[in-house]
Amino acid sequence: MTSSKAFQITNTILASKKYQDLYPQTVERIVIDCIKRYGEKRAEKEARNKLHQIWGAYWSTRPDFTKLFEKVLPQIQENPSQALKELMALQSSTKERTPLLETFYTQIFMTIGEAINSVSEYGCGLNPLTYLWIPNAQEKEFIAYDIDLAEVSFLNTLFEEFTLNITARPNDILQGCDKYTDVVFMLKLLPCLEQQQKNVSKTILAQLQCKYAVISFPTKTIGGKPKGMDEFYSGQFEEVITELKLNTKKIHFSSELVYIIKFH
């Protein structure tokens, strides 16, 4: 009974305009969790509430990716660097990272201090647009994961205009990692995942398939105010690091606190 009801509720939610581009496995995961917690009668309402928490604010400012590609293609072909920076401004997270591009990845990979052949990123958003600023990017394989199917399609279409080895795929990290890469990026992602499943950071770190993980937290609100965010997130995360006895280095950027974890 529960599985058929979960299937029915999942399809009903996915049929709505707001959630039609969401990765179906993510919707199904949340629906099944809500059935277990609230029962079948309340499950759809509670699932929609939970989905709104993780998707609503983003969806309300999300561009039409088909129209966006048609608009930016001539700009990409004429001045790719400038066009990519303008695209980054469409999401607050990548917009904050744009002024740091010349130093952000350089410092991270200098801290790692060894040759890296493959990089993956979970909850990537539009951040793959910044990969051109990664040192020796032409020599690396990139895989970018997100739960927004339209965004994944947009990124893959856009990547055809570049010579980098980049693929975007749908994935929900709360259902497991996809494949091994030398480095895994999770930039400002863990707070969003903790909203869905409390104390899930430890589980995710334990299952990552990589040599290095680059994990970051915001140091300011979307409005640009500090409000002690770096102390709050670092305090929580460093408890997990200590418990798992992880080898970690920290880099403090103006809008982002970055942890580099070495696993092997």
C-alpha cells in the first residue's frame, strides 16, 4: 500500500509546474519519508511543505533555461569569459564567488598540493560555469550533479561550446554518491541537506568516494550580513570533523569558509 501511494503522490507533485523539473528520486525520497512520519493522509501536504523549503526560494528566481541558452549563445561565442560571469550572477551563491575567481580555485588546489585528474560537484547549481578558472582545467574530467533537470540539460548544452571535459548529471546525494573522483566539491550544500535530514553531514562524509573533499559554508546572509554565520557553521562542522578524525585544512574567503578534507 505504501509504495503505491508514494508513487501516486510523487507523480501528482511532479505534474505541477513548480516541481516538474525536480529530480523524481528526490521527490519520491521526501514523499516516502513523509508517509513514514505523518501517514498517507498528511503525506502529500507535508511533502510539498518540505519541497518548498528546499526548492521554493530558488524556484521563484530561477530562469527559463531554454530561453536563457538562446539568449547567451551569441555572447558565449563572442566573449565566453564575460558571458559566463554574467550567467553566474543569476544565482546568489555563484554571484558571491565571481569576484574571487582569480584566487578561489588557485588557493584550493595549491592547498591540495598534488595533481588532480577528476573533479565532481554535488548540488552544483550554476557553479560549473566557474570551472574555466580552475588551474589546468583542460587536463581534468568534471562531473556536475544537481536535482534540477532543466539546469542539468542547460549546462550540458552550454558545455558543448567549450573544450573542457564536463558532464552534468541528475543526482541526489542523500541517496548516495555516483562514482569516484579525486576531488568532490560540496559548496554551501551541507546546510541545505541538514535542513532535510538533521545530522546527515557525518553520514555523507563517511560515504564520499574521493581522495579530497572541498566543503564550504556561507559567511554572510544573502543580504550580505555576517550574523556570526562562519562561527555557527564552523562550530558544528568541526565537531563532525573531530568525531571522524579527519585531516582538514581551512581557507577563509570573504563570503565563504572552505574546508579541504584529505581521506587517504
